[in-house]
Amino acid sequence: MVNEPVEKKIFANCIDPEEMRVAIVENGRLVELFVDRLWDSQRTGDIYKARVDSVLPGMNAAFVDLGQGRNAFLYLAEVKSMKIEKGQEIVVQISRAARKGKGARVTTRISLPGRYLVLVPGGNDVGVSRKIASEEREHLRAIGRKIRPEGFGLIVRTAAVGTDEEFLLKDVSELLSTWKEIEHEASRQNAPCLLYQDMGLLGKVLRDELDEFVTEIVTDSEEEFYLAQKYVERFCNKESLPHVSLHRGKIPLFEMYGIENELSTALDRKVWLGSGAYLVIDQTEALTVIDVNTGKYVGDKDLRRTVLKTNIEAAEEIARQLRLRAIGGIVVVDFIDMGNEEDQHALLERLEEVFKNDRCKAKVFGLTQLGLVELTRKRARSDMRATFTRGCPFCGGTGQVLREEAISASIKRFLRKVVKSSAPEAILLEASSAIADFIHGSIQKQWEEQMGIKLFIMPNSKMAWDKYRIEAQGNLQQVLHRVNLLKEREAGCVVYRTDPA
């Protein structure tokens, strides 16, 4: 499998430890973003000595305590030849970080990644990355078998292509040393406790993403600048070292290179294409659905050519959006209908090609009977939506809220009940600003006439969309006094007045 030629740049915004970000830009466009926050816990790759909290035979799973009240999910099918019991202490590694309200997932099958190899304690075989061309695979597999330590497995990474055996041996030696330190800590510490943390954010990105296409690495952190310099000097070809630089400008790094602008639209539901067509991306718990629309693009006189061109452009952007948003799992795409089988084949072929540069394996399953394209993409980390957003406190995550008409009708029924029970002369109602604005005017006057009261509506910008309450009720002067007191606390000091009865 040959990667398409790209110019790749890495930008590391690491000056603030509270939130560090590393962006990968290919051919001038943002394609991936990695985020690490100071308060994030249970990062993928971290190794713990855990205590089994409970065993669930019906689910063939267990919950293990990682410390600080954090439990993780362990599939027993992944446990290496041991019986798991409550209270037992075991060494586990986080295979999937907590996301979308779900706890972390752990495994007892430990793996330690290096630049060229992955060391698998307790393994006995040698695997080779599927991205490596077939003619090179057997050669690297033979070297891997030669240098594999007894009692360990090895996985040969893509970066090992063209690397001398001595560098692979050095990688093995360093990984073995790390594993011995982990075993030593596990023998002397009580569960639950953290035994090993993976490299920092930029270090992990360089280890996993640095290849011959990277031409530049820019960071705004002096510490990360020296780390990047040492890393490229050690692992990159001396004849084609990427340029490493420290950003010291007054304009923030991501703003200087236009990354912040791209991120501002990275969570948008609608994504415009260069031609004027657009995508609509909807993420659900089960799958992600993408709809392709011609939008403003009218093409030329040939409808078939217009549709194919739009779908091809959409396929290329879909691959970028899935990488950028870190979307994994099942993806269903509703491309614009194409009756011609030759065009359908061309679209699927292009869709296969655009995923070749993606480190997360994607598989295209072709067209369904309904004309939808199904594909899957490996989940490697939390998606962008889970990283940057939370459930809406107004809609509860449904994406829908009650209409203004429905809320106002509910308020009217509530007021009518209050009037019948206590017969006040005036009522001060507090509601969200938008709902207050909706009721003000003709609706408010109608209610006053129908219920025979004086009604005051107090807008509250901090109140939830569909919430409301009675702030005061009684005779007109009492309620009016309360209204003016509340208004005087605000900067505007707006005073309601009424003519004397």
C-alpha cells in the first residue's frame, strides 16, 4: 500500500499545561487534532495495578478499581489464562479512555509501543503492520523473530521499514527496561495504583505520526521544542530532517497558522465543500450518518458528471472529517443517487483510496440495496465532540427543546391555577429571557384580560429555556414594589409604573 504524496506539518500548542493541543496539517489543511488536559485521567496506554471490584459472569466481564474512585471495565475473554475473582490484584492497561459517560476499558494484554516496535509481555509471536508492503513484510518478520526476547511478543511498526537491525535491537532493549521497571513497581506497591504513564502528548504524536512526509514541526513550548529536536535527530534520516522551530510571536501559534479558524467550524453539523455542495454530519450512539447534498453546485449540462464530481469531492472531505473529528465505529453515507454502475465503482474506489493515509484502519463495505455506503473506522481515542462538548442542560442531549408556544401555554395553565386558588390582584412571573420576550406584548395583555390580573414578566438570562416561577403575588402595590426592587439591582434601574386605581 503506497501513501499518496503529502506535505505534512505538526503544530504543538503546549504552552498551557491545562490544555495542550497538537495539530497535523496536510497540504495546508487541518486533518487531525490531539488534545491532552491536565485534569484528564485514565489515558489510553497507562498501566495500573488494579483491584477487582466485582465480577459479572452474565456479561463475562469485571469492574476493576484503578484508584480515586475510578472503575474500569474488563472483558474476561481478554484475560490471559487466569481466573479473575473479587478482591484480586491484577496489572491492566487502559485500551480505551473514558468517553461519553462510559468508563475506561482495560485489558490484561499489555503492550508497550516504541518508535519501531511494540513489545508484548507474555506473547510468543511476531506481527507486522499491515501498512507495510508485502515484499518487505517477510523480511521484517524474520528480523523480528531473530531479536524477539523469550517470553515476549513483538509487533513491527510501519516506521521500521528501511531501519537497520541495530536500531530495532535498541528499541527492544529500551522497551524491556521499561517493562522491568513496571514489574518492579507492581511488586512493591499495593493496588490500586498507577504503574506507568505513556509519553506526553507531543512525544506520542511524534512516535506515532512522524514519517518521511513531515517537513516541519512548530511548538510554542521551549521544553517541547528541545524534546522534538532530540527526537527527530535520533529517529529521522539525517538527509531529510524536518525543520523544528520554537514559536515566540505575539500572535498565538494556532492563530498564526490559521488552525484556530479551522477548529471553530470543526464541530459544525453542516460542512461546505469547495464546489458549493455540502455534507450534513450527525453522530449518534450507534453510528454516524453523513448526507451529501449538491447545495449551491449546479455543475454543467451533464447531470451524471455533476453528480459523480460532487460525490467524489464529498468522499475526499468525508475521509478528512472522520480523521479530524476522530469519529470511529459504523459510518453510513447517503451519497447523491447514481444509477450508473461504472460511476458507483469509481466512487467506491476513490473512497478506498482516500483512507489509505489514515492510521486508523477503515473498511468500505460497498453500496446497500438502498444506495447507502457503509464503512467502519477503528476507534483510537475520544472523538472531538466528546472532547469539546457536553450534553445540553436545556435539551438533555436530544437536540430539541419545547417551542415558545408550548412553554407559554404551560405558563398560562400554571397562572390560571394560581389565580383560581389564591385570587391575587397582580403576579410577577420570572422566565428565561427568550420566553419572556415571546410573552411580552399582545399575549401578556390577553392573559391579563382573560384572568383579571396585572401580570409582570421578569426576564432572567440565567434561567433554563423551559423553566419559570412566580417571584411575587398579591395586591398590585406589593407586587409593583417587588418589581422595582429587582429592577433597581440591575444596571438599567428600569422602573415599572401603573396608574393609580
